[in-house]
Amino acid sequence: MITSVHNKCVKETAALLAKKKERDRRGLFVVEGGKMFGEAPAERISRVYLAQSAEKEMTAQYGDKLSGLSSETVTDEVFARMSGTVTPQGILCLVRQQHYNIEEILQDSDKKQMLFIILEDIQDPGNLGTIFRTAEAAGADGVIMSSRTADIYNPKTIRSTMGAVFRVPFFYTDDISSIIKMLQERGTSVYAAHLRAEAFYDVYDYRQSTAFLIGNEANGLREETADCADALLGIPMEGKVESLNAAVASSILLYEAYRQRRKG
């Protein structure tokens, strides 16, 4: 049992929670809570830590999964130091990062009608995680992000995905324009959510391969990125609201595509 907050494992876990550079260096990220532990693929879990007071409960609930993994019990004081939440749930694990390339994400593009969400410079980890969660629910095939978008392995992002991060392929790129062109060359129509939209989102047909472009929370899409799209679309709004939260806008667009495809 680990009893000291100065233990090397404790310090390393705290660093993974706090620093993207450390997560990238070690190729690991932290997953907290029973539900997320249950969602994490066992083959990617490097180590599990259990709070002393929660050990019996977690073993009773997740014993089969825990039995095949390397785990360590720590005192509640130490676990609180290792946790990134205000009310720790008694279990956390270190998970190996997953990296996709664009070809893996596009591998079925010749066989089916694909659906993507492309994010440029989304900064809020909660927004990013919510978009991942919605992308999975709406049947999206992947999330493509600019290199300036928030870190998918940020603890807040991970919590917000509710497990979708383990199932939805994603890709960071330094050149969104080239990715858009690649998608278009493979028959994907790209629509940009934009304030100078040519029409509202509900007039387009998304039953063919489709990608939606969503920009930064404060500034929207860069003009050079928006100019790459096949069409600019808007979301009708009443009152004095000028724009919607990026995650909300993404949800509306993804679910419209899902609705159309469900109807056939």
C-alpha cells in the first residue's frame, strides 16, 4: 500500500493530470471513476490505483477486470492528492494513449457514407469532450482537430467524453485545409458553420458523406478555413443571441445528419 504523498507513483500521476507535455512524453493519461474505468479497454490500461476506503466496493464491482491488471491500493489521503476531482470516486487508472492516422479514419470512405466533425482551435476541454460524446451518439466516423485544439487527454476532456474517447477515432493536423481537400476528393461534402452563412443548416442533404466545420469559441473559423468549405451554413436563432456554444452547434448539425440518415 502507498502511504506517502511523496511516493514516485503519486508524483508521476499528479504530473500526468497537470501537464500535457508529461502526458505526451509518457504516452499515458489519467482516467478517473468507476464508469470510466469500466469503459477503458483493458489492453490499454497500464496501472490502476484504488483508494483504501473504496477497495472492497471497487473489487466487488470490477473484480473480473481488475484481476488481470496491475493495481495498487493507496491511502485516502494519497488518493486525494492523485485525483483531479473535488470528490474522488476511489479508483483511477493510467491508460496508454491511442494515436490514429488519417488513413485509418478514412479507411471505409469508399464503402459507406461517412460523417465527420472538423474542429478548428476549440479551446474548452469540456466542449471538446461533449463534442466527442455527441459524435459517437450521432454515428460519426471520426473527429478531426487542428493542432491548436485542446488536448483530448486533458482530464476534463476525458471526463466529458463519457467513454467516447475510447471508441471515436480522432486526428490532429497542422493543415486543416489539406485534410478538407482530401475529404472532398473522396466525395465528402464539407459544410462550415459560419455567421455569413448562405442558408440554414436544415436545407442541405447530409445523407451522402458529410463533414461539418466548427470554429473557435470566441473567433469562429479562420476565413481561409471557411473558404475551403463547399457551403457555409447557419443555425436560426431568436432574440439577441449571435452564436451558439461550439458543442451545442456541433450537436445540432451532427444530429440533423443522423436524423436524415435514419429516415433513409
